[in-house]
Amino acid sequence: MDISSILQGGYQHPLSRSWQAKRQLTKSMLMYPIFITDDADAEVEIPSLPGQKRWGVNKLEGFIAPLVKKGLKSVILFGVPLKCEKDMAGTPADDPDGPVVQGIKLLRARFPSLYIATDVCLCEYTAHGHCGVLHADGTIDTEPSVARIAQVAASYARAGAHCVAPSDMMDGRIKAIKRALIDAGFGNKCTLMSYSAKFASALYGPFRDAAGSAPSFGDRKCYQLPPAAKGLARRAILRDTSEGADIIMVKPALPYLDIIQDAAELAPDHPLACYQVSGEYAMIYAGARAGVYDLRTMAFETCESMLRAGCTLILTYFTPQFLDWLDE
């Protein structure tokens, strides 16, 4: 056997195996998605997302405090309005008394070191469940959609969000949000994380159940990217970097590792995020419950594949478990 064919000596020990990774998963790489509802005292299990709940603002501190003690560094907030009156323009999205604005203020006050990102979209707040304002024929009206989304993003920045993350996929919204942040005095105080390559995936079902954001008619295929559209994803990444995005995101993660790798090459000077979405998380849980694999092992394997592809930040519902696992 030729000397150059001997590789196993380099990874025969658990420690030397860890050295084979270019980067290893750390707590600072994890951002935890949290659903906040307008029922202030809510603590409601989400059946399709094992271990996840909708939280009311009054229950938020008690839930977050132990996680911060374990090393939680960042969260991203999603509003789940259950009591408000939704309309065609998503007016409740930035209601000063709404769950997201109140959640930002509470977390900033109680946990000064916690990094707070907010999802920016209209789908949870519109009567029709789409991510923008519509024409009379039900198609997206881009200009008012972008203006409204930029307005919401600026409102979250005023409330104290460290980061705004538009997930709507409207054309031109990154430039509009950046302009709105600058005009409001937050251009150098609030990070803009773009869902640049967000695909029209079958993996969003549990999230829509959690957030009550399923469209009342049609689908989102006219603005989310087609799953096979590698070229469109590359163009969207380049567009968003040129429009002022501070962080680029790919969503979902596991089926789009090639897009994550493309993003790392196209935007090498930007932090790169990916979202291990609700369906990915639920599938991993389902497989573990069926005895197909060990939950912890598969959670690490999937997230390490995302790091390998180029990510520096992972949005995952496994964050609470990783805070324990990474200490073992």
C-alpha cells in the first residue's frame, strides 16, 4: 500500500477527527427563531414543531433567561397575531402595542447582551396571507409592498432591533429598507439580513401552522424562487449585496447546500446565514422517533454540512439543544 493512501491515522482519535473541520459549530453561530403571539400570557405547544411554542410577552423572560445563561447569543422574532384585525396592507405588523415591538423592548431591557433580529414580512398580518400588497386581480403590487415592508423594518429598528430580516422576496426591498434605515438614523445601528435566496419550498408547512401565515388563496411561487432556479438564486444574491444587505441568507438549508456554496463564492466578504426551516427540523425529529437515527447525531450532521458549504450563521429550532450539546 502506498504511503499517500494512508488517511485513517489522521482521524483515529476523537480530537484529531475534530481537527479535520475547517470550522466547528459554536454557540455564537446559532440564532433561535421564536414565535411571539398577541396573547400576552400564552404558552402554546405547536404540534407540528416538536418542543416549540408560541409565547406571550409575559412568558418570554422566563423562557429566555435559562437559555441566555447557557450561552444563547441571538434570537429572531416572528409575530403571531391572533386577536388583531388583519387588513390588506398588514397594518398590525408594526403596531407599537403588537407582539414583535413589545418583544423587542422587553428583551432589550432584560437581556442587554442578547442580539435581537426580527423577521420582516406582511404575510402574518394581511387578510389574504400574502407577503405584500395586492392588485385587484390578486397579483403582487410591488411598489406599495416594498414601501410598506421598509416602513415596518424601520419601526422595528426604532423599537430596538439589532437586525431586520426581510423574508418577503419582493424585488427591490433591500435597497428600500436600507434607505429607510438611513433616513430614520439607523443606517449604522441596525443590521440588514436579507433572505436573498428563499425558495418556494414544501418545507414551510409547520412554520405556517405556527405563525398562521398560510395564504388564503394561491401560493407564493410568483415571488419565492423556483427550487431548480440556481441562476435566479445567484442573481438575487448579487442584487441584494449591491442593494446594501449586510448579511446574505439561503432558505431552506439542507436541500440548497449548493446555493449556500454559491453564496459563499459570490459574496465572500459578507456573513452568510442559512435557515434550517420548520420542515427540516420536523423531518429530523420524525426520523429520530422512527428509530432511523439518533436525534443529536443527525442535528449535528445537518448543521455541520451547512458550515461545510460556507455558512457562518444558522437559524435553527435546535438551538436550545445545541446549547447543551456543545457543552458536553
